Amino acid sequence: MIALVDCNNFYASCERVFQPKLENKPIVVLSNNDGCVIARSNEAKALGIKMGAPAFKMKSIFDYHNVYVFSSNFALYGDLSKRVMQIISQESPAIEIYSIDEAFLDLKGIKKLNKFSLDLRKKVGQWTGIPVSIGIAPTKTLAKVANRMAKKYKKDGVFLMKEPATITRVLKYIGVDELWGVGRKYSKFLSQRGFQTAYDLVNASESWVRNNMTVNGLRMIKELKGIPCLALEYETQRKKNICTSRSFGMDVKTLHELEEAIASYASTCAMKLRKEKSLASSILVFAKTNPFKELNSQYSPCQKVVLDVPTNDSMEITSQALSILKRIYKDGFNYKKAGVIVGDIISEEFRQLSLFNTQNIFKTKNIMNAMDDINRKMGRNKVRLAVQGFDRKWRLKQEKLSPCYTTRFKDVLEVKI
């Protein structure tokens, strides 16, 4: 049996952990630059606040219903996610961390599945303050369905879907648009052909499914029938590309400011590569003006270079990214977003050197390791390249950012006796 553990309204729940006054209050979390709603508590959902809704259009609703609004605090969310996953890992024989707030568990050998799940849910709640829902079923796709039932209809937050009769009853209730792997396009396609529920889809001809939904659709159908087709992935797959991009808190008009941003993004990409023990073989830089402004003020350049020697050196990647930026930059435009993508990623073990490369790779690696160690102990970007700048007027607008309670000493809660 497989379980899916899913944190309930994760971002909103993280904000509640250190502010108990927010319990049962409507909460929304906004995207970069406080643009759109990306997370909602159940109370906010009940008010009709939609996912992706622009914050400025929702302001009257926020004010009228006293909705608590937060800027996204990914440092806090990432740390609490790590704590939740550590607890789950200690209790489960095997785990696949699927996303920041979801994990699949292999429950092989566990006899009292319901009791195990209830105990795990209680432990996560007591140790982290994050509520979770747990769905249990024979396959990953069915576990997703079971988790949806646990979250919506079970007060104890756990739903076991083991008996064929139970699975059939649930599939007759679940719409095709609620299935894992069925997006808006497929949902519309299936609805037009008479498939309204998951049960309808399970009874479709496998040859029709393969011809119209490819092999991935066929795997999904088999999983819904209780035939495992998707194994748990215990090791994190190496990324094919790493992108760091942001919308600016204000329009960027000068090359100098754009260079600071690109240098910061390139350095972050390099840091992520080193964390995964990977190397990038290509670098792409892009910039964009505001798409909502006049047509004659639009400019969205991008350019890619292929490196002679794959690298994860912040200095090399930043230097290459800035060279690209100088080639694509045009004066007279107001830039709203920019980013760096490092691609064609390989393992450090497979680094292919060049006869004409004179760089001391071992010396550079030691410098980067030392920089990462200092930043890990003292805080992010305590040591950085000078070209990344210090003023950073282009930084994200985060006017409603909560404290980083667990990752920054000055934000640690003080208990007054």
C-alpha cells in the first residue's frame, strides 16, 4: 500500500504556526512582488477568493472581510517543509518527497494502516504545527484520490481506500478534472466525449485511451484499476535545467541595475548546481519589459551560449551571463523581469576538460566550497560577488513579509516571563 501525505493549505498553515491568533481566520499568501494569490486558507476559499487572483483587484474583499495578507516567505516555508519531511522519513520504511508539501510513503510491512496514519498525522501536528491529510491506496494515483477524500470529507484527515467496493464507490464520485495528470485540456476533451467521472474513464477501452491520451494516460487508467505503474522514486532526479528569475519591484531602466540582478540570479544558479553536485554546459539570459504597457515599448530579448567546459563556478557563470546581457541589452526600455537559465546539466563526476582551458579547477572548487560554507553558517549572500551589488533597488516588493522565525536569529520569537 502507498500513502500520500499532503500538508493542508501549506503556505497559509506555515504563517499560522507562529501566530496562533490566525487560527480560523482567512489568510492569503501572495506571489512575487505581491502580485497574485498563490495560497489560501479554507476560510479565504469560503469567501470566494480565487487562486491566481490579482491582489489589487481583491483589496476591497481583503479589507471588508479582514483577510490576513502575507508576502511569500519561501525561507520559512522551505524550512518547515524540511522538518515535516524529516519526521515522515523517521516513521516510514521508504519515502518519495514529491513536492514542498507532499510525500509518497511505501507502507510495506505496516499492518495497522489506519492507526499508523493517525499517529503520524498527530506527530507531525504536535512537532511542527502543520496539519496534514493522508490518503492510502494500492497505487500512487489512487493515493492521490484517497488524499483528496481525506482532505475534504474526513474529520480525522485519514482515508483508507483498500477494498474494491470502496475504490469503485469513490471513482464514481470523483470527476475526471480532479484526477492526477488530467489538466484543463484533457478534462475538456474527455468531458466532450462523455467521460464525466473517474469510473467512466476506468471502463474505457485501453486502446482508445492509448490512442487519445498516450502511454501516460494508459498508465493512469491502470493505476486507477489498482495496477501499479508508477514506482516510488527514492532519489531526487537530477534537474535538466535550473532557472532563477524574478519580476522587479520597480522598473529597471539602466544597464547597471540589470547587471546586478543578472549577476545575483547567475550566482544563485551556480549555488544550486553545487548543492546538487552538478555542472552546467549552457547558459541562457533573458529580460522582459512590462507586457501590459504600450506595444512600442515591448522588448523581450534572450540569448544562449554553450560553454567549452561545464562548470558550477559562480564567477565563470556570472561572467558569461553578464557578457550575454551586454549583447542583448537595449537602452531606452523599462525592464520588468529578467532571469538566468543554466542547462545541459551533467554530474560533477563526468566533467570533460579542454586542452585549451588553463583554469585551476581545484582552486576554484575550494573557493566556492569556502563561500558556500560561510553563507550556510552566517546567512545567505554574506559572501558574494561585488557585481551583485548592495543597494538593489530592483529587489522584490515584499511589503507584507512575515519574519523568518526558524532561519534568522533576529526573527526568533522571544518569550517574556
